[in-house]
Amino acid sequence: MNDQPTFPPQKAPPAPADGVEDGKRLIRLSPDKGSSLAERLAVQFHRLTWRTPLHTMRLKGKYPLKLLAVPKDAILGDARAGHAMRTGHFLFRGQKQAIDDVDFAGPMPSLAFGDYLHSFSWLRDLSIAANREQGAPIAEKIMRKWLAAHADRPSEPAWRADNAGWRLLFWSSHAPLILSSGDLVYRSLVLNCIARTARHLDRSADKAPIGIPRLVAWGGLVAAGLLLPGGGPRRAFGEAGLRRAIEGAFYTDGGTISRSPLSQTEGIALMAMVRAVYDVMREDVPSFLTEAMGRTVPALLGLMHGDGGLGSWQGGGAVDPALVESVVAATGIRTRPLRQARDWGYQRISAGSTVVQIDAAPPPVARLAEAGCASTGAIEVSDGPERLIVNCGGAALAGVLIPQQLAHGLRTTAAHSTLVLADSNSTAILPDGTLGRGVTEVELHRQELQNGSRLELSHDGYVRRLGFIHRRLLLVSSDGKDIRGEDMLLPSERRKRPAPAPYALRFHLAPLVEASMTADGQGALLRIDMGALWQFRCGAGQLTIEESLWVDGDGRPHPTHQLVVSATAETGGSSLGWLLKRVG
């Protein structure tokens, strides 16, 4: 075989392929320093009003005698978490806690664990592991504890707008688990709390942070308008708010503004649950909701690998294929993956059995990136149902198995399959967890050629500090068996002549990939467990195999390895070519 990572002449391109535009596009990241002081003060003041007699009075009113219907929750729950609840424990991201020991009025072990409890998303897990007779006593026991702590007075985080929105959806979708009791006082208390939560969202939904939290808040309000008697005015009010929330949560190409596959999945799941409410009420689904799902589902599928799970981007783990399938099925949308997302920022090349995903955009703005990563230019590669090149992922899944210090490391450029210059991040990750200066411009040029796909991107993440532009060129053959890359570091015209600096190309390997060096030290054989054999070659630099890790969709880290090609960027610029070829 020809194992040199060179770039053969390309044939003239045909007419633009479906969903892919030729030419260059400049993506800019507007200056962002997070929420302003005025915005933070306004949010804090709104929360303080929850403690006033006026807000308490606004929550009072008639409560329904019953829900008008019970919508179907078609999205897959976590069976392990459900079975743990049947044994008397909550199980969340590796953390196990006895239900009897949970203090709903006190601090939670983590923010994510608290949201899991306060949103009542655990009802979905319980319902998959227990029937009504088995699950209702467990759900009622937990419900009574929560009501005793939070029914009378709104507080953070229990009554935060997104938790309240999720709660309305899960309470209604799993009403048989929480409303099967013959205790009329308890039933009245539950129904009264549902009505109070809806009134709370009447005034709080639009105060939720822009993006998925605001979308969830308005979605819950729409559900209340449909399922509670006399909800016509609330439904109209909620639909107007939901429409605005959708416009604020997603780009025009369907990707969420946080650029997170986890958030994308969550947003689509929310819209699917709202749609289920319309269906059970035999009401027409608003066109804006159907159109939104029609845009967001292809964007999500664009990050789907051959195994049906999602790539590890912007803090997410490899979302379980079964969950992705159930979320998409719940929308009723049948479509193909989005190949080129200009604003969402991900490029997808699918050839033969090979899928290549590329992060071709700056990180999200600071206020939208709780676990935003410095991953511009990174790639992931899968061969059929097996993953080959991955990113570490999992920064957004911090918990018992992923401590905060590790989560911070998983956000770095070095935790992604791309070039790292001078052992620094392409976009700074500040001590408080926000994203600082770095990538502000990405230039992208993609062509679909007769013998494959060509993609070239460059970013300015290292220009300000080190004076180099990183440019990555990828060529993927039409059969997907040949992936050629070239990473260049070019002096920027905007900065003075840069000094030489060390750099490393990193290719993190999936857990089931076994790597072994070739005799000449310039290549490695990559054997997928019980699968294909790939060969990696580099045209220069020093190749080593080092330890790495990969986080699955449940937040569990798995030991693996990475290929590291080390070299030095010279003052006038440097170039390093590489090749991935399927050889068996």
C-alpha cells in the first residue's frame, strides 16, 4: 500500500451534493463575557420575590379535581436506575443514595443530582422497571417527602423554572404513579401543587436562562394549559412563549445554541413530550413546533455514529443509541442526518461504512457553556458499528465517577482529537469554569468531489498568544477507507513573527481499539476488537502511544489509549501530514 500521507490530485467537482455547499464561510464568535451584572441582579431580584406574600398570593387559586388526560412518555428511561429505586435507592451517574436518607429541604450531593430529583425525571426510570402496582407506592412515598419540603414555598433549585417545567410534564405523563392513592387529602395536595406550579411558571418562564432551560419552562406551561380545566388563555400565552423560546434555543439549521449534543437531545425530548400532550388531547400540533422538530432532529442525527449513539462533543458522553432512537421516534420525524451545519458548527462526512465528524466552529458563548470545550478542529471517526477515533467527552457528566478536577481536564483541547500547540488550549478555560479568549474566527471550505470529500478549516485560537493559525485539511475517499489529513501552523499576518513552539497531534482511540507501533516508528496498527484493521501513518514528527480515557453516555470513564505525534512549529510555519487507511 501507499502509506505516505500525501494528497493526490482531485477531479473537478460535480454539482453540489445534497445538503453541502461549496465555498468559504466565516463564522464569528461575538465578544461575550457571560451574563452582565444587571442581568444577574435582575434574576436574583426575581428569585427574591418568590419569598414575598404577593408571590404566595399569586400562587393561590382553584385546583383541578383531576387532569384532563395522561399523555404518553415514549422516551426510554434508565432501567438500572429504576430497579435501584425498587430496592430503595436513587442511582444517578454512579451515585447511589437511599431514598429514606434524602433530605429534599437540604443541600443535595450535587447540582445535577438535585435537578434529577426536583425535576421528577426519575419517574421515567421507575416506570420502565415497575408496573403501576409496583411503582406507585415508591413514587407516592417520594412525592410526599417532596411536597412536605417544597409544596408551600417556592425556592431554588426546586422551583427553578426549568425544573418546574419538567415537573409538570413528568407529573402528568406518569400521573398513575403519583395519583393512584385513595388518600383524598394527598391527591388534593398533588393537584393543588400542579396548579400552583403552573401559576408560578406564568410569571417565571420568561425569566429562565435562554436556551433549553427557557424552552423547558414554556413547554411545561403549554402542557398545563392543555391538561388543566379552563386552561385556554394559559395555552395561548404558553404557545406564544414556546415559539419565542424555540427561536432562542436553536439556530436556523436546527442545532442548539449551546452546541451540546446533550442539550440537543434534551430539547428534542421536551418538544416530543409537548407534542404528546397535544396528541392525547386530540388537538392540532402547532406548525411551529412540528417545523422545529423537523430542523432539530436532522441536526442531532448529524452527530450519530454507526453504532447509533452520538459523538462526544461539548462535554457530552457517547449518548446511548437506544435513547437517541426513542427520542427521535417520539417526535414522529423521519429524516436523514444533517451533513453540513453552518451555525450548529458540525460537519459530517459519511462514506461507505465510515463516518467522520468535525467540529468546525468556535466554542459556544460563555453564558451558554456550562461545560463548553476548546475542541475547534477536532474529529471523530467510526467504522460501521465500531468507533475508531473519539474525543474523551464527559465534562458535563461530573459526579462521583468524574470529579470536578477531571471534568475540567476533559474540556481541554488535549482531551480532543486535534492539534495542541504549546500544551495550551485553543480557547482558554478560566478558573471559574467559563470560556475565555481564544477562537473567534473559523474559516471553512468544503467540497464534495467525484472521488471523495475535501474539507479545509482554520481557526485563530492560537494567534493572540502564539502567533500561529491552525489549518486542518481532510480528504475522505468515496469508499471511506482512506482518510488523509494535514495539519498546518501558519504565521498570522496580524501578529509579529512567532517563536518556535512545540505541538502535538492527538488521536484518542475508542476503548475497543488495540494499537501497536510499526517497526519504523512512523505508524501504528489499529485493530478494532473483533472488527476491522486500520493503519495510521505520519509523515514527520515522533509518534508515541499514550494512555487516555473515554466517557460513556452514563458518565463512566473507560481506560483507552491515544496516538500522539510530537513536533515543533518553526518560525515560518510547519506542516504535518497523516493517513488513516483501512487495511483489513
